[in-house]
Amino acid sequence: MHDGGVEAVVMGRVSVDLYPMQLETPLEDVEGFHKFVGGFAGNVSTGLARLGVRAAIVSAVGDEGHGRFVRGFLEGEGVDCRALGVHPELKTALAFCEAWPPDRFPITFYRTPTCPDWELRVADLDLGRLAAPPLAYVSGTGLAREPSRLATLALLEARHDGPGTTVLDLDWRPDLWDDPADYAACVRVAARLADVVLGADEEIAAAVGAPDPDRLLALGVHTVAHKHGPRGVTLHAAGVPPERIPAHAVEVVNGLGAGDAFAAAFGWRLLRGDAPADAARAGNRAGAHVAGRLGCSVAMPTEGDLR
């Protein structure tokens, strides 16, 4: 990464997403799939790049066709992929989705017992440069396995007390954790090193025992964006009353990826100097844009889409 050139770093899972050609169909009966780049880091870095942010991804893929597909797509979107590693043995993670609009979208993950992005090590990270950009993201899934857990915490520690903003997306995926108590313990450590936390009701409850953002603020987080799906977002910050930001109505095709679109647009507007409430309004528009489409990364909006 060029010093001063990258505005945002996104660390975490990346995958090839296989989304069904037939809606409201069980996985065993789906006749074909659309292929997209997906995963938290793949989606958010794409979303940022489409909004004009110079974004870099920190993740890993396999040394095979799926990995080359991921890299080619992201580079085509303008994402800096120099920290997108290639694992010599493990295969790129896959995710198969069912789509039952408006609110049921089961995912079958192919990433256990491990996958390339869970094998990121501290030694793989240029922490000096990753600490420098004004914005960075990590996700809860990055904490689910070692050595990725230690690498994720190392990035958080490198940026802690620095001038930039670090966002922790709770990204609670129960299927990827052996014990929910492990998730809660890891996220509480990570939250103490983050500035902003993004999470839905069930994610905050999994992290701190109840859907109570004040418990995250008590850990030292500056801002919590408490997401309520079709009911919008509530912003919480220490010392000020919560502020509810209404959602944008949309006919949902696929709810997956809407949260990643929110994260990208929210960070984009923070980078450009907006207050968190205005950033959340942009995030809601971005989330609605993606929810009305089947894909995630390919559906990420441009600035023109959000006007």
C-alpha cells in the first residue's frame, strides 16, 4: 500500500457466494447458482470503492480458480489487493444461500475447519501501514479461529488511540462458533479497542448478553449503530440521547449484504466529515439498495445511486 494513498482498510472474511437462480427453493432443489464475490471484507471493500473511497482488503484466498475470480473482481472494482494473500493449500471459502424473501436467507458456509482468511497471521500484516489510514474495519468472524483472532486483535491494537476510526462489525454467525460464550468473550476484548460498533439486535445480545448498546459504550466504544432491519437504525453515543434513523422502504429480494452496504456507506460519510446520524442515513439508503437485489458485492451502490 502506498503511504497516504489508502483511506480505508477492510480486514476479514472473503468468499465466493453462490446464490440461487430460484427463489423460495430449498438448497437441495436449486437447479443453478449465480456466482458473486462475497464475505464481509469482499462486500465492504467493494462498497467503499464504488463510493470513491481508496479501499484496501486484508484477507486471503486459495491458489485456484475461485481465488483468481475474487482477486480479479476486486481489482476490477479498484480495491487495493496487495494484502489479499494466497494460501498454497487451502481452498477459497464458499457460501451457498437460500432466498426466502422478505426475511429468511439461510447460508451454508464452506469454510470449516479452516480457510485461507482464517489463517492470516500477525506476521502477514504490515501493521505500521495498516494503522495509518483514517478508517479501518474488522469483523466478529475474524475472531472465530486462530491465527486470525490474534491477527485481528493485533490490527485493533495497532490502531488503538491513533487518529483514525476503527469499526468493529459484530458479524455474528452462530454456525462458525463452537460456543457462543467464546464469541462474547472475544468481541468484548475487540470492542475495547474499537471506536465504532455496528450490530443488529441479536448480534449485540450475543456480544454483551442483551440487545443493550450501553453495555458496549461502557467498554469504551464511542458510537454504536444499533441496526433494526426494516425498522431502521438507532445511534448510541456516550452522553447524548439515542437517535433513531428510519429505514428506507424497499421490496426485499435478498437481505444478505444490506448490512455490509450500510457499513461501507456509513464509513464513507464519516470519512467525508458527516456526523454519525447523516452517515447512518446514507447507510440506510445503501442497505435498501442492496436488499432489493439478489447479489451483494455486485449490488453495492455508487454515489449516484444514493442521491
